[in-house]
Amino acid sequence: MLQNIGLYLYLFQKLAVVLGTILYLVFGVIIVKQTSTMTKNINDKFNFVLIAFAYLHLAFSVFLVFLTLVML
Amino acid sequence: MPRIKDVDTVAPDDQTTAPVTPKPPKKPVTTPNAPADVAPDIASLSDTVYNIFGHTKHSFSSSLIMPKVFNFTEKDDDETILLALRSHWFTNVPWIISLIVMLFVPTLIGFVPTFSLAFNLKIIITFAWYLITFAYSFEQFLSWYFDVYIVTNHRVIDIDFNNLLDKKFSEADLARIQDVTSRVSGVSQTIFNYGTVLIQTAAEKNQIIFDKVPNPEKIVKVLQDLRHIAEKDSTNGGLE
């Protein structure tokens, strides 16, 4: 019985963390969208750097989801 | 005895052996960064702005004077950006301090003996924490970088990105500006010379606020000068 509770807790923890990382991934997509909107509205010299950072952040967010699925 | 041939001292009716070629007309003195094909009015406007503000030192400056690369979607073809303003750099200090603190949080938590987690979970949480830290600082920087106040030869513009996907665009014609006032309050604003510029207009949106901009007195002076020029030229069909 206690073993089962431990297993359920572990599954719940894993599910919560995976869900959290997926939500964060959505946030990463929103940041990319936001940066694109901003750079379309205002053109400046360093816009490509900002877009690159936004995509880099998105890539790390995807990596975080994989990391969670693999490590937990 | 031969007559003197110095053209500067030759009287108009004097005959000289060499034909006197007229000097080319002097080029009008314009500011170096002003576009070559600008109309004289634009040149004089840019001179007005340069005289008051000086020149931009770098692209991350809070005040971009006659920026070459900078542009915005709603800009008309015949419109020239005279001034693009962001909030003063000092307004970034609070989030930079937060960023530094956030960077050290995982290390500090590691020293707390009671806070024990599984190694795998620890790695994931630490990684996620640094991602959140990056996202937070990136958001703050984007807000500072893209919340701009623009003064063109036609109008005053306020572009705000309030949150993630919300854009606010306000504008008022230069000729419709009624009153411009500045306010510098507090210790940091007094030390670093930044503050708020309130622009009362006769437009639909009757007030445009330039918040925490550097050199507010200079901005007021620029706007007043531009308004006078716009008022003067409005009878002749507006500024070109």
C-alpha cells in the first residue's frame, strides 16, 4: 500500500514537472512571437540578435521538456 | 606697366589676360548625418535637434538623433525620424540587480542542508530556473528596447508594448501640440537627469507621456521649437 502511494507520488511529481515544462515551452513560443512582432514594428540594427536569442530560448525550452522526460 | 592680376582686386570693368571664372556656389551647411536628399526644411529641423541634443553615441543609447537604421511600421514615406527615445538606462538597474540575485539563487539554495531533492530533479529545476531567469531579463530588456517615443517632422508617437502581445500606438501632429511640460522628481531622476515629459495635444488622445526619458528639458525645447516651425509652416501646407 505504502509502495503504491510512493509510486503515485512519483508519477504525480513527474506529471507535474512535465506539464510545467510544456507550459514553459508555450511561453517560449510566445516570446518568439512577441519578439517577431516587436521587430516587425520597429526595425533596428540589433533585431536579428534579439530574434536569435528568442529562438535560442525556445530551443532550450524544448530541451528542458526532453530532459524532464528522459531524466525523471 | 602691367596691371595687377589678382582677381580679388580686379575691378569689374578691368581687362585681364586670363578669363575670370566665377567661383562655384557655396554648398549649404548641413549636419553630416542628415540624409543627402532632404528638403531644406528637414535639414533645418535636424539642425535644430542636433543643436539641442548633440549626436547619438551608440545604438543602445536612450536618445537616437536622426537614426539611420531605426524605423517603424506606421512611418509615412515622406516622414523623417528626428528623434527616437527610450527610457533612461538607469531604469534598467532594478531588473539587472534582480537578474544578478536570481543567478546566485541555485548556489545559495545548495548551501541549505535541509533542502534535499533527488539529483535528477535538482538538475531539471536548476536548468529551468536559469531559463526563467533568462526569460525574465530578456522580457525586461525587450520592454525597454521597444517601448519608444518617436518625434518625426510630422508628429509625435508613443509606441508601447505593455505586456506579451499588447501593442499601443499613440500619435499627435506637431502642429496640434498645445503644451509641453517636463517633470523630474526623486533622487535618481535628479542625479541622472531623466524624467517625464507631458505633451498636451488637441488630438483625439489629448495627452502623450514620454516616461522616464533622458534630458527632459532638452526634449521640451526640441518639441517647442518643432511646434513653432510646424505652426509657421502649417499655413504653407505643413512641413515637408
